[in-house]
Amino acid sequence: MPTTQHISIDTDRCIGSGQCALTAPKTFTQDDDGFSALLPPDARASEDPLAREAARACPVQAITIAED
């Protein structure tokens, strides 16, 4: 059975650097204020291999990825 990634963004911690959207544009975007946001599940790659790299690239560690 394939694992599923559960991605969360701590919006209180996010500073809007945009590293996540630059690293994994199939998973992350920036909202109107420039802060990190997830693309809708049907629009993003559910198992984007770059999502973990984007979490590591976040300068304030605002992204958490857990697997089932």
C-alpha cells in the first residue's frame, strides 16, 4: 500500500520567503500576501518528490511532512 504525505504549513511561522514554491511548484504556491500555501489536492502531485526538499529549504522550518 503506497504511503500518503500529509503536508502542513505553520502560517504563524511562515515569513513568505517563497523557497517552497520555488523548490516544489507542483505542491506549493504563495497566497495574495506572499505567504506559503498548498495547492488544492486535485491540482498538486500527491507524492511530489520535491515536497521534502521544499520543507528542508524553508528558512524557518514552517513546513511539516508526515507519512501514513
